[in-house]
Amino acid sequence: MAAAGQVVVGVSGSLASLAALRTAARAARGGGRVLVAVLAWEPPEGEVLYVRNPDSAWAARCAREAAARLDRAFEEAFGGTPSAVTVVRGAVRARPDRALCRLAAHPDGLLVLGARAGARSAAVRRRVLAHARCRS
């Protein structure tokens, strides 16, 4: 659950998410808040098919790849972890909208979303804007 005043940002590695990450870091730094950066991932074939044929080694590899992608996003956006702000990073196995809404559950928080084009990202954005309890 998110703490009061956190700045939450979803990161995918896209250019829009890198811009959102930079914006979120500025907002966190300016308000003395914690920056919570999350990269949500799911099995490519979806959870329903994964449950039919679970493979813990494969899931662990996907989790490592997601964490590495989040690290690369910080490298691309800042050249590493920004020093002027407290950062919490997390690669979570969940649908992006659910993960972001869970983290952006405090009304004093701030949620930063990228403006990436595409049907999937638009659907995620609509669901998050409809269900997040913080400011966005």
C-alpha cells in the first residue's frame, strides 16, 4: 500500500514512460516525497494459460528481466538512480492498471502516467484514471 505523499510512476521502458519517470522524479524532489517506480509484468501468454502449465524457473527469469528493464530505464533517464530523491523500485507480477492503482491508493499521493500511444496503454490509462485514489 502506498504511503501518504508518494509519487508513483509506471515504467515500461518506452520513451513516454521515461518522460513520466523524469517528471515523477522532479515532483518527488520538489515536494520532498518518495519516488515509487514500478514495472508491472505478466506472462506473455497470460496468467490463465500459465496456471495450466506453471514453470517457476521461467517465471523467475521473467521477473529478473523485468527488474533489469526497470534498471535500464533509470540508466536511460538519469544515468543511474537520482541522488536528490529517495527511490523505491519494484518489478511486480500484475496487470499494470492493478499494480498502479494498488500503489496509488493514498489520496495524498501523486500518480504520473506517460502518454504513450496505443490501444493497450490507452486502456491501462483509462482504468487507472477511473480507479486510482490519488491525484493523477
